[in-house]
Amino acid sequence: MVTHICGAHASDQWLADQGFAVVVVDGRGTPGRGPAWERLIKQDLAMGILADQVSALHALGNQLPDLDLDRVGIVGWSFGGYLAALAVLERPDVFHCAVAGAPVTEWRLYDTAYSERYLGDPHESPEVYDQSSLLTRAEKLQRPLLLIHGLADDNVLVAHTLQFSSALLAAGRNHSVLPLSGVTHMTPQEVVAENLLKTEVEFFRTHLQIAGPGSIGVSGPTP
């Protein structure tokens, strides 16, 4: 399994306690390694970042033969949710199901201070935004995907998930959507957060065919 959850150490440990092997990868663009590292994602918030996740997962698989790379789930929130959905759209050969929480699905809909920092002016470079959008990839979905979004999210508006779900339906691609009434971006309510973890585990156990605690691969970056 791959996790892409901001501040997820406690959640990662809990997933590990359920029998999952948890992998967290800070790929190119992650803050804290200098401007040059961050600039590597200029005009591409998709394929380069995803490639780092795949490379790290395969490298660990070579080092740890007990990892079952035939049963890999990916979970993330916010940018991590975007990356989780992107993973099953673009690399279904590597990632076998995904939980995408509060995902940015179309960068034109997100905060311009963030989007234009990396992708530039959408009017000057529309193709750059198209290349980083999930909406243009909807017909590629082959793997189970659960979308989760708080209806009171004022950071990544629920319109992101609604538009993506509409695009998936138009493409005839099955998926699941879990709307959370009154919940904001990072699900600060403890009961909601706890129940979401249980929902995620049940989703992975169902779609990765896991009856109970066992050895499964999980991977992900910091948003």
C-alpha cells in the first residue's frame, strides 16, 4: 500500500498494526531539500512525481522480497489524494486500488498562488494544465477507486470530486464516492478520522483480497 497523507505517521503506524507494509516516499518537489529539488516539478505535477513513487516501490520490492507487489493499494489526502487517483489512472500495472481524499482533480479550480507557482498562467499554457488534470484521464480508470471529500472543505472545494466523478461516469468507469457532511479539508473531527481509517482498511482488504492482517505493500509521498 502507498500512503500520501499529510502528517500521517500515526495513521501509518495504525495501518502497519493492521498487517500492511507501509511505504512513504518524498519524491521530487517535496519541500525541505532546496529550491532545485522543488523546481523539478515545474510545469508537471503528474508524471515525474508518480515515477518517483513507482521507482521507490520497485526498489523496496527488490530489497524486501516479502513485499507482495501484486497487491498494492495507495491512499492520500489533498495533493496526496490527487496522486493516489493519478496512480491508478496512469499505472494500474503497479497500483491495484486507491483511496483519494479531498483530491485536487483540476488545477484550474485550485488556489492560483499554488497552481501558477508550478504550472504558470493557465491562459498562456493551457496544455500544461491539461497534462496535470485528472479530468482528461477519466477514461483510463481500470482499478477500484474510492473518492472521499468533506462537503465543507474550503481548501480543495468539493467541486473537484464532483467534476471528476461526473467525468468518470461519462466515461463509463465505476468508482465510489463518500461525501462527508460538515467536514472540512483535513477531517479534524476525531470520530470521523477514526472511522475513515476503518473504511480505508476495509476497502483495501476487499479489493486486495485480504482476509485479515497480512503482508501487503502500501506506498506514498508527503503532499
